[in-house]
Amino acid sequence: MHSRPAVSPDLPFARELTPPRSGPSWVRIFFGGLALWVATVVVTFVTGNPNLVPTIILVGSFLVPVTFVTFAFRRADEVITAQRIFTAFVYGGVLGVLGASLLESALLTHMSSWGYLAIGAIEEGVKLAVLWLLARRLPWYGARDGMVLGAAVGFGFAAFESAGYAFNALFTSSGLSLLDLVETEALRAVLAPVGHGLWTALLGGVLFATAARTRPGHLTTGHLNTGHLTTGHLNTGRPRLRPSRALLGWYAMVVLLHALWDASQTVAVWLTLILTGTPSQWLAIVRLGELRGVTQTQVHLFTGMSWGLLALDGLAGLALLLARWARLGRQPSIVY
């Protein structure tokens, strides 16, 4: 068994570490919600009842984000309460999509080669601003808590965004398509764990880590030795969320991950053409600005490359998150 490290009594503001908290099982939430979503889809296909479409959209869009937020919640300190998680998920999601929509419509009047970077910068900036707004009055800050609360904001954004994509997929040139709706929700559910929630979790960890270094009673030098804090001195500055070079660097990294994610299909098209494009296809692109005579081989290659690029991007983000989480460890919190 692992015992909790004791905190030196010489630190008046120190509090003992807390073990992982109890809470709802994310496994039960996922499989229970999945069963409800599948049942709703089947009943809708059988009965053709359009009143069930909103249920499909809501359950399908929120299932994976809620599951992962529940999983993360059990790994935060008690300062990250269920109410704060709920607020971050709902307010972060709604304010995030509203802010991103307003800024993108105002600043991106036409799509260019830099458009993916601009979209990434806007959406990640809005989510970071919402996270700061919601967390600015916390009594103390820990990097892992920032990752958990950041994940709640990011997954809230992903849930509401997915609901919008699912709603749009319902409308096709040949009428309403329930199949397109279901396919869109399934695809976005599979991709959700390595998207918005992951990116905002990275930023939240850096934001809270910066604040933690200025909190009263924080040990600025020293180390853990046999489970106790030893040498060091206390920083009596007021804990506050503030920008830093580290935050700016991680923001740039997250924007790049976001941009590459959004550009995966465009990159896959060009890679496919470079590898298999014919002279007539290149001529049509130069003269007409369109691709003609696409072969089945090219379609399969494009699909594989598109999914491969998404997988590489997602794995890179996940590796960064896991490395940060493992390196941070469960630090002792300092009460303000």
C-alpha cells in the first residue's frame, strides 16, 4: 500500500495531499449513455419519429465529453468541486462556441492558407480566456487541477460544437438524413478524446502552474524527501492567474496541434496528388482550380492518409498530456 506523504509542520500554510476522490463511475456513465443513444437511434429508424432527433443529437454529442470529464474529476483536489466542473463544462462550452463564432465571422472573412492557424488561435484563445474567468477566484492552484478544469472547459466546447455539426449533417440536398447525422456523431465521438478537451487541459495545467509559483507558503526551493518537504523558503506573494512565457509557448504548441488537426484533409489531398497525381490532374488544378479523374486508389490513399494524420496529431497531444501529468505528480496544495 502507498501512504500519503506527510507535510512538514514547519510550513504553516501546507495541507496534506488528498487521495483520488470517489464519484460516479465513468465506465457506467459511458456504457449506460451508449445504450440509451443506440436505443434512441434504433427507435427513430423504426418509427421515423422526428421528435427523437434532438435526443440523438444531445446524447450522442455529450456522451464522450461527459465521460472524460467524469474520469478527470476523480483525479483533482477538493478545490475542484462538482459544481465548478459543471460550471466549467456548461459555461466554457457555451461561451467558448459563442466567442469563437463571433471572432471567426468578424476576422475570417475568407479562408486562406493561414486560416487553420487563425481558427486554432481564436478557439484556443477563447477557451483559455473562459478558463481564466472561471478559475480566477480559486483559493489555491495546482497544475493537475488546472488540467482537470481545463479539460472540463474543452470538452464542454467539444460537446456543443459536435451538437452543431450533427444538426447540420441532418440536412442534405436530398432532404433530411438520419444516417448522416448518426455517422457524424459516431465519428466525432471517436475523435473527441484527443481534441478540444486535451488541448485546453494542457493550457490549464500551465496556467495553474504559473499561479502556484506565486501563492503564499509555496516552497520555491526544496524537494520531497522520504515523503516530507524539507529545505526551502516561502513565497508570500498573492496567488493569481497570469500570463507567462511558458503559457505563451504552450499556447503556440496547442494552436499548432489544432491547426494541423483541422488541415488534415487538405494535407492528405496534396500528399495524395504528390504521390499519385497524373499530368492531366495537375493541369486541371492549374487551369481550372479543380481535381478531375480521381481514381479509387487515390480515394483509398486519401482516406488512409487523412486518418493517419489525425492519429499522429492526436497521439502527439496525448503524449504531451501524459508526460506533463506524470512529471507534475500530485503536488501538496497550499491554502491561501
